[in-house]
Amino acid sequence: MKRVTGIGGIFFKAKDAPSLRAWYKRHLGIDVQAWGGAAFDWVDAEGKPAAGTTAWMIDSQNSDHFAPSSSPFMVNYRVEDLHALVKALKEEGCHVLDKIDDSEYGLFSWVMDPEGNKVELWQPPAGQ
């Protein structure tokens, strides 16, 4: 079974999220949306759209989105078979959070790494 197939997103906290978002928008040209981040659609070597997106988001310092981790960041990894991976991680003794979200964006689950960082696992919808 393949486990991680790529990075689906990078999320990090900021002391002043609105100001930091504005800085990235102004100076780096990132199209920061109202939800606090941007979606980078994948393209091939010729610039043509390819199946896939990487999300990027700045969250506020007091957000509980990364809980139970106290880390200021979280990485979202793309996976092919979330249920099989979650089962394998549990069998291997990993601290898997007891929640799988099923949404229009795909399946999501979380595991804590040995340093206490929350890791997001994402199985995108078919074709993405």
C-alpha cells in the first residue's frame, strides 16, 4: 500500500494573521482568499492544468485547528487509501485521532507524530 503520495497543504499560525496574509499577498503575490489561504492548482511542465491542488493557509495564533498539538504548523499529506492507512497506523501503535471527516473535499484524518505535531491525512475525491 502506498502511504503518502504528496503534500496537500501547509498551514501555520501567526501572531497577527490578517497582517501576515496581507504581506504575502502584497509582496509574494499569493492570492489570499477570505478563508485565510490560497489554493495552488497543479500544472504540468507546459503550464496546463493537472489533477491536484495544494492548499496554503495562515491561521490565527489562538485557533484550535491544530489541537491537540501546540505546534505553530500542520502539514497535510495526500494519501491514496485513507481508511487502510489509518488502520495500519493504529496497528503500528501510532496516536491516531478518532475522527474521519468525509466532505466534498475528500476524506480527512489526523495522527500525532512522536514530537506532538498534528499531521493531517487527506484522500482527495476521485480524479483530483
